[in-house]
Amino acid sequence: MNSPVSRPLLSVENLVTRFESNEQAVYAVDGVSLTIQRGETYALLGESGCGKSMTSFSIMRLLPPAGRVVAGRVLFDGEDLMQLSDGAMRRIRGRRVAMIFQEPMSSLNPVVTIGEQIAESVRLHQGLKGRAVKEKVVALLNDVGIADSQQRYGDYPHQLSGGMKQRVMIAIALAGEPELLIADEPTTALDVTIQAQVLTLLKRLQQKRGMALLLITHDLGVVATMADRIGVMYAGQLVEEATREQFITEAKHPYSQKLFESLPDINKREQPLAVIHGAVPSLTEKFSACRFAARCDFSDDRCHQQLPPWFDLGEGQRARCHRFDSATHSAVNNSAHHLPDQSWQKNSRDSAATTLLDVKDLKVHFQLRQGIFSRQSGYLYAVDGVSLRLNRGATIALVGESGCGKTTVGKAILQLNRPTGGEVLFAGEDLCQLSEAALRKRRNEFQIIFQDPFSSMNPRMKVAEIIREGMVTLGIGTATEQSARIDQLLTQVGLPLEARDRYPHEFSGGQRQRICIARALAVNPRLIICDEPTSALDVSVQAQILNLLKQLQREMGLSYLFITHNLSVVAYLADEVAVMYLGRIVEQGRVDDLLNHPKHPYTQALISAIPTINKEDGREVIQLQGELPSPAAPPAGCHFHTRCPQVMAQCHTRYPASSPLSDSHRVSCFLYSESS
């Protein structure tokens, strides 16, 4: 029997979690085993639906009514949590094992102050009363980096930003001083700068308190930043375990390797990204062979006939893959020959650097009203003087934190939000001056792809009706021509023709986004606004969509305004980048120039905050203090001066003009202004 010194803090042994329905059983977790030592960070990595979150819910015994653990043990400090009564489990849950959920707003009570929500945990798990409770809550708020903790005690969740809400969730989890903290995608909904703050906070608190951390994520960059050991999940089971160094430098399982190869970066611009063909198998079936075999580049007959056991690869690394059977050993190397060997072809239509879209001093100000008579109380300066130019067949990326005005720019260009001022010249004609009737006649020339494909489609319409709708509205083609066009578009975006008679809920996230792309293409646009089209997708599905967008651009000469916060996607897809902060562009330039040589302090912080799998680049994260100010009350002078690490006196009083650094690179900062 293990001594208390060598015994893992958490040991999960052959855990099986089943969900019952009227028709069939779903094995969401199927034979998962893992251990976590005290003070260790174990990352559970995998794509949506692989069973990561259900593993954590099973450990915490927080499964929904239809789910139950049907086999296995969960030993916490030697005690099997599955054998405890509900009362005994409640005393452990929150006190010794705590959890942070993915979406803080849905986890916080909107009608109770954050101070009281943290105080509830303090009273329950530490038994404190009276003034001691508030003192402890204030100390926790200070610990998680919330300024003005005395004042914030009385704030409600809706008064806090996303990053601050997540800090409150961390404070609630820490109230019981747990030995193990389970963090379920704690930064997925956050901007990259806020993500960096939260990850740094978790590492600092872990070191200070000696906690173990089970980190559930799909982000390889977060894994490289945080983890000591990694477990990769696929279709309900672990397929590889390794230390961080082993996994980053030489992942062994073919699925793990494909995840790395699917990552976009600037060095892959001239070739398609590697994709994982096919789909994850249904978890309702009983598996008698490798679950990844149908999608694997290296599968043979044995992979389709036998379940692979664990193979020990030495120094703590192991993988479920027949290729590591010593009897027929043929190691899988993480090398470049797995990548597609073709290169992107040049545009079939010569763009000749002709300007398609020219936005000049665009402004979108929304009136703010208050009181029972809705009197005007001011303006929200969502977009405040944006200028950019997009050539035919080119892509410009608009990046920045949530709330900076990116999406509003896209909608204003399309005249979905009528601008307050400025010009939107599309092929030389100012769209802002067109009447609704004149604008309708030109709608086919510019389209939009939204972030969430499911909510942007009518769930009661079949795919053929969704794609046809734009053609009918704009009077494009006869019914026969429209039907033929739908078949052509489905083929073009990589969907089977039988998809035309199905409903949106019958498709995966990546397939739904393909339908939305087909809908946008149906009216033969010249410009497509892509509003975070891959942010809700897993990395392998993201690779498929990026490949499709590049292919369509080269075949049809499309121009893209790509709105995103993912700079890895920008590096792969964009020709130019414009960085927005609080309604204005602070830096703009060619993608390689801006990403490799950022000049504005905000751009530098944004790029430094991206989690990277390359630990040898020597990059230090620039921690921005505070939150993005309200666009209803932007700071005087340079809007960034309240958070800038290089702020100067003149930044408080004047907004810097746009200064050219080269023919293709401009920045609005007094550090580069001739007049400064």
C-alpha cells in the first residue's frame, strides 16, 4: 500500500460514465485512468465532445440526472469519492476539491452581489462569522487581483467585465482553500490579454497555496504555458499521456500530431493546413478497434480489428497506438511529411492591387438614454474615426479585445448599422449615401459570415432553403437555376448533396459554418465580412474552414475583412492587419511586418499575451493593468494611456496622429510621432 508521502492526491481508475436515453446509452467517459500529484498541473486536452468536462463532472459527482458513473474509482487522498454519501461528498466538494466553470456569467447569481456570493463559500467551508467573513472576502478579492476590493464587494456580476467575473469565480473556488482545483476551460471566453492575466493568476495562486490543478482545455498554447503533464482525450478515452516537454517536442499518438499540424501560423501561409478527415465516432457504439483508425493516416488492418492497449514509451510517456507494439514497432514521428505537400495556387483572377473597399474616417456613435422619459444622456463611441483600404482578392484582419468596435465596423461597412459619419467607398461608390432601395440592389456584392453558425440560421428551414433565401430575396436566377446553384455550392464547400434536405441541428459546428459560407457565396459577392468565423471551432475543424476560405479566395478572387482576436489565424490568412483599441485603429501594416515588429505598446502586449508552444522564443508576456475603458466615456488624450506601460505626459492630453513608419506600416503613438 502506498505511503501518504508517495500517494497521488487524485487517482482516477478505469472511470466509465454512461448517459441513458430512451433509445440508447452514450459512454461519454470510457475507461479513463489518470493520477495527479500534490502541487502538479495536469492538463486534460481534447476537442469538443471528447469527454473532458464529463470526466471532471464525474470526479466532482456533478453529473446531470441522465448520467451516472457505472464503473471505476476516484481516489482523493486515498478515499474513494464514489463510495461517499451525498452529505460526505458535499463536505469535500468546495472545501478540499473546487471547480471553476467555463462561462462565469452563467455560474454567478445575477441578483446577488459578488461579495455575498464569495461570503457564502467562506461561511460554508471555513465556518467564519460576522466581520471576519467580510475581511476574508476582501482578502480573496485582493488575492485574485481585483482592485478597490472594498467597493467591488457590493457590485453585481453584470457590473464586471468577463475577466473580472472569472476572477470572482476563482475567489469563490479558493474560499475553501482546496487541495485540488479543477479549471474547466477557464479562459476560453476571454480575450488574449485577459487570458494571460488569468493564467498568470492561477500559476501564482497555485505556487502560493501548493494546490494541484486539473486544467481542462482544447488550447495547445495554454497547455504549453501551464501544464506539467498532459493527457490527450479522444472519443471518451485517453490516447496519450506525457510530460509537457515530451508532448511539445515529440507527441506520439497520430491524433496528437494532427492537432499540432492543424495549428495555423505564418510559416504555413503557402500551403493548406493539415486536417483530420472524417468525424469523431458516435459514443453510443461499443468499440472493438481503435477509435481513431477511420481518420488516421497510418492505420492498417489491425487498427480496424483490435483495441490498442497502452504502450509505455519511457520516462512517463505512453500512448494507445498499435504502431508502438514492439513486435511490429514503427514509431510515429512528428515530422513535416505529414503535412499536405501541395501549395496554394495563385489567384485565378488577377487582383492587380485594385482597391475594392476604401473606408474613410468611419464613425458609429450610439445615443445613450436614461430615465422614464428616455432622455439622451450621452453617446457610446463604438467606432470613432476608422480608416482602412482593402484590395480585390486580398484579406485584411481587424483585431482587438472584445468591445473595441471590430464587429460594429463590419456592420457599418455593410450598412447594417448606419454610420454617424465618414465614407464607405465600395468600388468607388459611397454606400453611406445610398437609399435603402439602391442599397438592396447592391447587397449581393457584400455578404457576412457570423461567429455562431447555429444561431445565424433558421432552425426550421432546410439547408437548401437557407442557401436559396438570398437568391430569392435579390431575384437572382430561376427556380431551376437556383437549385443547380445550391448543388454547386454544396460541392464547393465540401458538403454532400443530400445535405440540402437536412436541418441545421443535424450537422456539426464545422459543417454548419460551411453552410453559412455557401449561403454567403450564393449571391456571388465580391466582399465577405468574416466575423470570428472560426472562434467557436476546434483546431482541426478550424483548419478545414481556413483552408476552404483560402481556396475560395484564390478561385473566385474574393476579398475578406476578417474580424478576429486569434493572431495565429491572422498570421496564416491575412495580408494586412489593423489593430483596434476603443473604437480607433492604433496600428496597421503588412502581416509579417506587424506581427514580427509591432510598434504600438498595445500591439506589443496583444502579441506577447498569445500562449505559444515554442518555449525558445524568449518572449515575455506584457501584463496590461486594468480593463478596457467604456466607449461611453473614453479617456482624454490617447485612449490607451490608462493601461500603457510607456505612458508619457502628453498621452494624457492629446490623441496621437497616425504616423507612417514605412509605405505599408502606420502607428498612432507619440513614441513614433515627429511632433513629440
